[in-house]
Amino acid sequence: QLRASRSHQRFTAGIVVMAVFTDILGTVIIMPALSTLCAYAEGGPVDSIMQMDISDEAKVEMIKTKVSPHAFKGERGAWSGSPPIPYSLSMNVMLSMSNFGVAAGCIFFGRLSDRIGCKRPIQFCLAMGIVGYLLIYASGIWVKSYYLFALGIVWNGFFGVTASLAQVFFGRVFEGAERDFWVGSVIIMFLLGGTVGGLIVMPFVLNPENGENYFNSIWLAIGLTVFMWFMVTIFVVEPEDTKKEEAPDPSSTPKMATRILWLAIIAGGLDSAGDEGTRMCRGTIMSVLFPEWSTIAMQNLLLMALIGVAMLSMVTVLNTKRIFGLPMLAVLGTAATFATQVVLSLDGITVGPYIAIWHGGKLFGFLSTLSGNFIIQDVAPKELLGYWNGRAAAIGQACEAIAPLIFATIYDAVGNRRGSEMLYATAIVSFFSVLAYTPLLKLMPKPKKVQEDKEDMQDLSVYENMSDLEWSQLPMSVTDQVNAKQLEAGKEPRLVPWGDYLTELSAMTGLRNNICEDFGYLRDGLTVMLSNRELMLQEQQSFQKFEAHINKSDREKAQAELGAWISQYFDDAGYPHWEKNSKIYKMLLLAAFPPINDLNGQKADYTSMPLDEWEAKLTKFLSVLDNHLASEQQRRQLFEEQS
């Protein structure tokens, strides 16, 4: 049914997204209560209360009112004592440990999903999440241990990776725009689910004010997890038999794809780390500068606005990626994050502009998060989607774990309420993310306009009746389609001989004008092919069919025509004494066409060489093509400037 019924696919997708939400709820359930649970840490609320100039009875009453009875107290550093580290650090370390747990889980379960599929790992993670909840509950109600609480957080982090698994699942079930919609939904849920989950937990934290009922929220999370486990078990099925004897080898990923993927992963990690600045603007800094916006009511308004901004960002990506391309959107998003942090570091910004600038920055900032994940989905081989998606999620989580420890320390050490120095630091990281995404503008082909996807093709007979001169003036995008249709029809592809230079002289201007268009078309086609192993195999098979139509006499004739054509061109183009200064012209040829094969007097056999060797040679050819294209573009630009 999953493979045949679209409605069942969408129903299943909805279940998986809700499983992600439930899992995230468990990962972030501790956030609202951390401040009161760690209240007895050095420099925490209890120390502040004890330093107040009030009676001992008033201090005791205030602690009873403001601090949870389940807070970790006693000898500092003991198993059942108060946290061993200062107050702020005791909370940040807990959150960072959760992130590191998620990072490790993404790597482990991502790889596992390539071997056994995603359903069983999702089931296992949900089930182990229940164990994590019980550890957290025991740490506060029975054992009163900060360390056991930390173990529960790391446990829930390690098994809290259904968001990463869901992206892999959707990447295998859906294609194109529908895949992007569901993957985008998971990303948005991952970005916002924690905030929404925090609001769900809030009544348990605030009633009473000291958070005495906080641990009761864990039973709600356990109930939701059990329900979603049954829903996943009953309704979710793998799109195909994904069980394998062993997971696919990551080295089978094409080299071009590997380069793109690692650039996207590194850039995404830097983006996550740099975005810590905007997160602190929304939380710590805004609460300090504009305390009237720190109330629950105002925070709810900001949350609703953020949800709207995230949804608008996803719609923007889905509707503009065909126009600008994912790399351009990623660069735009990281640049917006950089600019937002720089602007918000300035003095004198009042609350209205501050909130507007922050949300404007997030509107574009989400573009990079979404685009980076879509690049992974587009480029990673399906059989290795778990491996690459797991690496991307792990590095992102690790960066999110480290960033608060660094930037919160900078904020506290400097003492600037507006956090300008901290924002300068995060802006630098965001700028590095811009630089990391920039090479993808060249490595990944620009999206073609819709009307360019399908060139206006005439009947094959029209092209078959063209003269060689007329055929040579057609764009490569057209001649490739014609040759493909001829091969499909069992006909020989149209081969263009070198012919006679003087006969072709009248068409030389048109040939020169087509250089950028045809080189660009060929470069984009090679880039796409070299990023996809299946496409490389298909192309090698097409190469074999093409070679079968070239006989020895054709090659011998072409060799003679080639020599005559080049010598006549040298004469006509003003290159003298080629017949005497052969060394110079040989070196010019070697510089224009550097060897992509060992010079051993043998023609490279592209039809039978191993795919890895074939890939390496075509990658070198692509590099030569890129150099010539850049040179021609520079020549044209110089000519336009001079004219």
C-alpha cells in the first residue's frame, strides 16, 4: 500500500512527522525546569537568596516558593548532591551533553538505516526514549542525583534521532517536490518542536511556581511515546526490502558528490554554530534589554510569529529553488544571518525594530538550514542517505553543543547587556559559513528555466536532412537530444566530421559565439552525472553504444581532416611558422589540452575501464573544460569593457 497508494503514503508521512514531534518533546522536556533543578549550584538562585538582606525565615520561605523541592541539593559534587559546577555552566553543560548524545545517535542510527531501513530504528528509538524518561524521573523523585539526570538526558539525546531517520525515510519514499515538502516539515518540526514542547510542559513548571509538578510532565511524554510507537508499528512500512547483509560502502559515493556533501555538511555546521548569536538575541539579550517581552504571554506571541516565519521560509525555498538554486539560497540565508547579527549588535535599536530585524533575519536565515538539508537529499545516493544525513545532523548537533559554551562565556565575561562582542564573534562564524557554501555555486549546476528543460524538438527527419554545416550550428543541448532519440530508434548517431576549414569559414563566428553556451551545457551535464553513480553507469553504457558506431576508416579520415583543419586555422588566425616552430605549437596544444590519461601511446578505452577510473578521467576533463570556459568568459568581458 505504501508503494501504491498516495493517500496511504501521506497518512504514513503524517505519523512519522508526529513521531518526530513526540521524540523532540522528550529531548527538550528538561529545558523549562533546568533553572530550578540546578538552583542549588554555585552562584545559583539559592545563593542569591541567601545573600539577600532579609530574615532567615523569609529566605526559607522564598526558597520554598521559588525553588523546586526536587532540585538537586546537598554536598556539591556528591552523587545525591548539588551540581558540581557553577549554576550557568551546570545548565549549559546539560544541554550540550544532550546535543552530543544526538550527534552520536545520528551517526549510529543513520548508518544502521542504510542496512535495515528506517522503521525499526524509529521504533527502537521511541522505545528507548521511554527508558530515558524513567531515568530522568528517577533522578529527581527517588535518587535526587544530578548525574543520573545527566545520564537520562544523554540517553534521550542518543535515541532522540527520529528527525534524522524521518528525513532518510522520506528521501526514499518520495521524489521531487513532495519529498522536499515532507523533509522540510521534519526540519521545521525539529527547529520549532522544542519550543512548542516547552509550552506544553510549561503548565507543569508554573503550577505551582516552583515547578513542583514538573516531573509529572514525564508521564505525558511517556504516554505520547507509547501511542506513537504503536502507530509507527501498525502503519509505517518500508518503501522496499531494505534489509542488507551489510551496509553499503560510503566510498561508493562519487567523488564529486562527496566533495559537495562535505562542503554542505561543514557549511551547515558553521551555520548552526553561528546561529547561536540570533538564538541568544531572541532569549537572553531580548529578556535583558526589553524585560516586558520576557513574560509568558509575550513569549507566546514571539513563538507564533516564529512559526509563521519558518513556514514562509519553507514555502520560499520550495518555490524559488528552481529559479536560484539551492546553493544560492544557502548563501543568501547565511549572509542574512551574518547581517542580522551585525545590525543587532548596534546600540540604540528600540524594541520594535529589534524584533522586526530579528524576524527578518530568521526569515532568510531558515533558507540556509532548509537548503543545506535539501542539498544532502539531492546529492547523496539513496542507499547511503542514512550515512550522509547522519553525518550532517551529527556535525550540526556537535556545533550546537559547543557554541553555547563558547558564546555564552563571551557574553558573561564582557558584561555588555546588548551582547555586541558576542554577536561579532557569531557573525564571524556565520561569515565562514557563507564562504563554505560559496564553492557549491560552481560545483552544483544552476537550475534551468522550465522552458529550457525541453528544447523545441522537430521531427528527426529535419535533423537528418541537415548539412554538416547546418548541424554544427545547433546548440549541444539540441544535438544531444537528437542523438539520444536516434540511439533509442536503433539508428546511428549523427557524427560531425572535421571537414574542410575553408568551407566552414563562413560559420566560424557562430561556432565561436556558441562556446560559452555549449561549454556551460556540457559542464553542467558532467557535474550532474559525476555526482550520481547510477547516471555514470548509464552514461558509460551510452558511450559503449556510441563507440560501436565509429569504425576504423572513420577515425583515419578524421585524423587527416583534423591535421588539415588545425593548420589552416593557424594560418588564418595569424599564428606563423607552425611548420618550423613545432615545439612552440606542441607546447600550446599541451597547455590547452593537458593529459587526462597516461601518455603511453595507447587510446584510452572508456568503454571497458573500471567506473572509478572512468570517473577520475572525466573529472579531469571537467576541470579542463572549466578553465577554457572561464578564459572565454573573461575574454568576452574584457572585449565588452574595451568596446
